[in-house]
Amino acid sequence: MNRSMNIATVLSFAVSLVCCGTAFAAITAMGNWEGTWYGDGGTEGTLSAQVVDEGKGDFRALLKADVGGDTHEGIMRGKVVGDAIELKGTIDVGAAFGGVYELWGKIVGEKFTGRFAGAEDQGRVELKKVLKKSPTLGAEPPQGAIVLFDGKDLSKWETKDGKPNPWKLLVGAMEAGGGDIRTKQEFGDFKLHLEFMIPVMEDARGQGRGNSGIFLPGNCEEVQVLDSFGWETDKGSCGALYDQKPADVNASLPPGEWQTYDITCLVPRFDEKGNMTQKTIVTILHNGVLIHDRFPAKRQTARRHGDDNRRILLQDHGNPVRFRNIWLVPAVSN
């Protein structure tokens, strides 16, 4: 091996180490953090952060600090530097406590440390990464439930034109790909449990960031699936009834973590002439948090007859979103 090849090999290895370090820093940083701020004068309070990977080495941390019994919000932005993420930003704690404070921080591994300074105090912050889980994650189907996906069997679902389910079967989950799928069975009123994992797509934005959806019977209500961790809620974000109503609360967990929907659906009612007499009514818990409470559909597109009128549909939006542990309890009235 000649000298030029040795140099090329070393440089290639060095570049790979840098890239791996950047990737590792990004993976370990994104998520929920909790800790404490300590004033040099002896004051202290709780502090939490949602760290969001915005792609290309850029990061954003949304802060919530308890100061004087009230919660105050701030924001930090930064970049990957070596094996760390360095951030800076501000938080406004109100005029009574000194107004706007500047913050500087660094994330290395699973430690988030930094300093703050303002008109009336200065000090340090210390946070640790925490893994939050939905209280209904892994919920087992009760007696009388209809299991729609148990992690092994794809056969309860089909394409919209009745062909076999094309989605990829993984270990305990199925991954979107090959088109939308719908249940073979039709349903009346029900309670649905479903678990999903959104892929990490840090360079994507908006509707391209881990998009899928659950269409409820009537084909008029889409419960949006999207990476909305650390983003503002709107009519297109995760938990929204798409293009109708945003979730009341952003209950999203970071991409790459399993999340849950628990949906109670009262399907549309029709009179003898086929006119809708009651819209779809939905109640939804996202990761155990109530985000819609008996909300009546605004759309008027539900039909009395039609292939998708009483079926549940999972959307393939071109992103590898995963689903597992899907089961449904029909209402007693049905």
C-alpha cells in the first residue's frame, strides 16, 4: 500500500469518526429533559426542556422554568460542535424577577448543563434526559375486543381495492409502504387502541416529517400522525383532526419512540333517505392526554353507502411510519 493510499485511508476514517460523533450527539440530545436551575444567591426551581433536531446539525430547546410559582417559557438554539451540542438563548421570567435572562448551555451525552445571567441573578442549570411513556402503551385487548394487528398477522387489512396488505411486517410491527390499507371488517361505534412510531426525519419539514394518518369510518375524519414534538399545534400537526381542529394539547413524544392513540368514535347516523342526521363524534387521548372531547365532525362528506363508510383506514404518505398493538372494542349498542 503506497503512502497516498495510507493518507486517504486515514482521512476517510477521520471523516467517519466526525460524522459518527455528530450523529451520536444528535441521537442522544433529542427528547425530553428535566432538572433544576440554581441561582448563585440560593434560589432554585424546576426546569424542563424539549430538545428538537432541526436537521443539518441545528437544534432547538424549548424551556419551561418555574420562577416564583409561575411557569415561564424560553428558547435556545444551537449546533453540533464535536461530540456536543452548544446552545444559547433567552427566557423572560417577568419584570418582578428581572425580566429577560440570557442562557448558555451544552449537551454532552445525557447531561445538559449551562449558565444563566440577568439583571437580578445568575447561576447554573442541570438537566438529565428522561424517557416519557404513554400510560396506555402496551395495553392488552380486553375481553370482547377485536384484534386488528397483533404484531404477526397482516391479514385483517387490505388495500382500498381489496388486494392483500402490502405493508412490511417487522418484529412486532408493520411499516407503511405500498399504499393505504383499510380494515376488511366494517364497524359501528367503537373504542380503538393503536400504537405508532414516527421515524426520525430531521431534515424534513411540515407534512414531510413522518406523515401518516388514521381515517375513521365515514372517510371524513383523519386523525393526523406526524412528528410534532416541540412544534406548534395546528390543523395539520400530530393529533389534529386534519384541516378541521388542532389537538387541544401537544402531547407528542419524540420521533423514534412509541406513542398511543385511544379513540372513541361514534359513527355518522343517517335517515331512511340517506341524509346524515348525526356527524362523526370523536374523543381522543394521545399518549394518555385528552386532546379532543366529544368533537363533532365539521365535514359533511360521510356517506350512507360506500366501501370505506364503516372501515378504518391507515394512510401511507410515503414515510416509514410503524404501527403495532391495534385492537378495537365495539360499542354494546352495535
